[in-house]
Amino acid sequence: MISVRDAAAVILAAGVGSRFGGGKVRAALDGRPLLAHVLAAVREVGIGRVVVVLGRDAGAVLDAVRDVDPAALEQVLVAVNPAPERGLATSLRLGFGAATAVAPPASPPAGVLVLLGDQPRVRADVLRVLCGAVASAHAIAVVPRYAGDAAPNPVLLLPAGWPLVEGLTGDRGLGPLLAADQARVVRVAVPGANPDVDTPADLAALAAVADPPSPRGRGSPASTRPAG
């Protein structure tokens, strides 16, 4: 269990979105860019340090987010991946390095939440549940187990799992590494689902279904493409 103020968050939004036709995280859902939805969930929780990893269209993405919410990027560190086509691992390493780099006497975060910028229905209550999960000192990560799908996102990467990031290469993220050490991954059951937006059809499907209300604003908690 960690305090959300002691956690950091890395939002991965540097992909070219080729299946979408480009400009994916700028695409609008409910009148806001996909990335703005993810930022809102992180901000609602009150996470202490937030890093967004963008690609070559960083300027256009930032403008799109600020157009709908001028305060969305306040105190958010933006890291630009100059070569996102080299794979997801490059963005995750870049964002993780920025999230954990602190100068004494500051302390590193107690955990790093890794989120995907193309999952606009990610919920603040799920982030709280991940941070509130009981995990041993040997646990490497906490992931949600949604009732509505099998994708364990976001991932809360705990300090024992941080060395995994150093070994990431290509377009594969944390998924295979977590699967190889399942005994040290804590899984927490949560309701609902957290779908990706990979194509315009995915976005249209999400737009056709209202974001369900919840007592805490975006969903309510209970107790396989992983983030990164």
C-alpha cells in the first residue's frame, strides 16, 4: 500500500497510431482528446509526479489538450521520444527515467503507475485501488483484473520491479516480463473494462456508450495487454 502522493505516473502517448491513421491521442471523445481523459483521471487521484511521453507530434498534442483544458498540463513533465518508431520500450524507458529521477534530499517515488494514452476510460478509482493494494516487499507490480475484459492496465510498477525496465527492447512492454514472474504480481479485481482505442471503429464504439457514472466520479472499485 502506498500513498498516491508518493506515486509517480507515466502516460505513454508517443505512438504513431498507424492503425488509427495518425493523430490518435488527439482524437476527440466526448469533446476532449483521448489523452485529456487520461490526464484527468491521474489529476483526480492527486498523484505526486506525472510524466507524459509524446512523439514527433508533441506540439500538436499539447495544443489539442490545452485547447479544451488550459490547466491539464500544469506541473506535468513532458518527455519527447525522438524516435517512437523504435518501439514502445523506448518510450517506457524514457518516461520511467524522468519519473524516478530525483535529486537529494528528495526521495524517489514509492511506485510508478504506467498508463496508456489511448485508454480514455481509465478510471481514477482503479488507480486508487492499485495504490491501496497490499503487496510484499518482493512484489514487482500491481495490476487490475477487470470484470469486463482481460487487459491488466494500468500497471503499478513497484521498486522491486524497476530493474525490469532496463531490459526492455523493441515494441514489447512490461507484459511478457510480468507474465514470466507471475508469483510476484499482485492482481486486484475491479469492475468494468479499460478498452484501447486502436482504430477509428474502436473510438466510434466508445463514443456510442456513455462513460458510466460512479460514486467517485469515473467508476467504482472491487478487490492481458499490460501497460508498457
